Amino acid sequence: MIRFIFRLLAYVALSLSIIAAVLDAARSVGASQIVMTSLQNAWQSISPSSLVFAETGIKSHFYPVLWDPFMLFVLETPTFIVFALIAFLFYAIGYKRENGAGRFAAR
């Protein structure tokens, strides 16, 4: 059941990644140059108050220096890359290994 949840989250994150990539591709065609929306711009366009809430939460509850180097780097990364990496991590966690004996091995 846990693996199913992680794989489901991976598919949702992959879907969001594909949507973000298609939106960036459409904007790039319209602007006649490469346009990649950062996670910060996408987050601010959807819910600016939650971005401020996340910043204050990380600075107050976790290590405050974590926000400046790490989170600012993540927020400047293109949205489709961030969601693709999240999808990969969720899928890797929920991955089920095949039987080591093989298909034609004696059991």
C-alpha cells in the first residue's frame, strides 16, 4: 500500500512536470526565445501567501540558513525540472524489485 502511494505521488509529480514543460514550450514559441518559468514565479502566480508562509516556516522551525543557499537555489530552478526530480524520487522509493531468481531459473 505504501509503494502504491509513492508511485501515485510520482505520477502526479510527473504530470505536473509535463504540464509545466508544455506551458514553457508554448511560451517559448510565442516569445521566439527559450522561456523557463522558475518555481518561485510559478508558486507566486498560484499562491503568493503560501510562499511567504513557507519561507517564515522554514526560517523559524528549521535551520534558518537553509533558506538562503538551498531553498533559493531550488526556487530559481525551472518548475518542470523540480517536479521531474520529485517524481523520480517518489518512484525510486515506491519501486518494487523483481525476483532475483529470474524468469527461467529453477525455484
